[in-house]
Amino acid sequence: MLIAIMLAAAYLVGSIPTAVIAGRLLKGTDIRSQGSGNAGATNAARILGFTAGLVVAAIDLAKGLAAVLLVSLIAPLSGSAGPVLCGIAAVAGHVFPVFAGFRGGKGVATSAGAAIALFPALAPICLAAFLLAAALSRWVVVASLTAAFVLPAAYLVSCAFGAVFDPWRMVLGAAVFFIVVFTHHGNIARLLRGEEKKLDFEALFRRRS
């Protein structure tokens, strides 16, 4: 019963539509009606400015982090199953937010927060993979997919070198990868057709407000 309550709470925390709220406060508009139409940090940065995008990313990341850490504190006897399931619930809430008509973001930042809580040693590796892929390709979708793939792959490598294998942590790693693939299916299709827009770093950094 406690885990069920925590799962519902994690979903509701994930459902907080950070980018939508930021768009309403800063521009008086629904951010999903502009740019890529996505309620996430990248679109927030494009529409609202680089600083706003960073704030949205930080809050979305904190949603996943909080969902995992809180259940670890409140229900420690659940082992890693409770934190993993609550992390996935928070990501599901971000992607399908009950507070925003079930039209949310793509779950990358919230997944990152859950991953930081459960794979603290691997988080810098995934971040480096994301930044390197973004810098080389200039496609956010490529960077997101790269980081999502590196997470379970790096975990398996660490287990091969002596780390204790936890099947529930592997469940989270696999779930993050498949969620990112699912939420980026449109981007992947456009990428294969050569229609996906590249990230304009210069223009993005110029828009600081």
C-alpha cells in the first residue's frame, strides 16, 4: 500500500508541467503551441531563452531525483524496486502529465534525475556522452539517444568489472532507453529523412532571457 501511494505521488510530481508553467509566467502562452511543440527544456530554451531553459531542465531533473530519493527514505525496505518504479512513474508523469492534458515533455531531464539517484557514479559518463554527441552532431535527439544507451551499457560494463548486479537498476536503465526512443520517435523519423533541425548553439546562447 505504501509503495502504491509513493508511485501515485511520484507520478503527480512528474506531472508538474515545468515548461508549460514557465511559458505562462514569462510569455503568457502555452509553450506547446510554439517551436517544436514539446513541453521540455530544449523548447523552453528556444522560446523563453537559455536561462529559462536551464531552470526548466533543473526542475525537471529534480522531479526524477526527488521521486527516487524520497521513496528510498520513506520505504527503505522496498530495496531498489521501490525507487526504480517511482523513478519510472515520475518520468511517465512528465511525459503524460495529468496537470497538462497528458501532453508533456520527452522525459530526458526527469530520467536523468532518476539515473543520478540510482547510478551516481555513472551520471558523469552519461553527461559527457550527451554533451559530446550534442557537440559533434548538433542534434538533441542524437545526444539524448546516446546518453540513454550509454546508461545501461556502462552499468553492464561496471558489473563485468566487479560491481554487484542489481536487476532493478538494470530495469531502470532499459526503461530509460526505451522511453527516450519512444518519445523521440518523431525526431528519429525526421532524422532518417534528413529533416531534423540541428541545434543552433550560437542563437541559443544569445537568448539568455
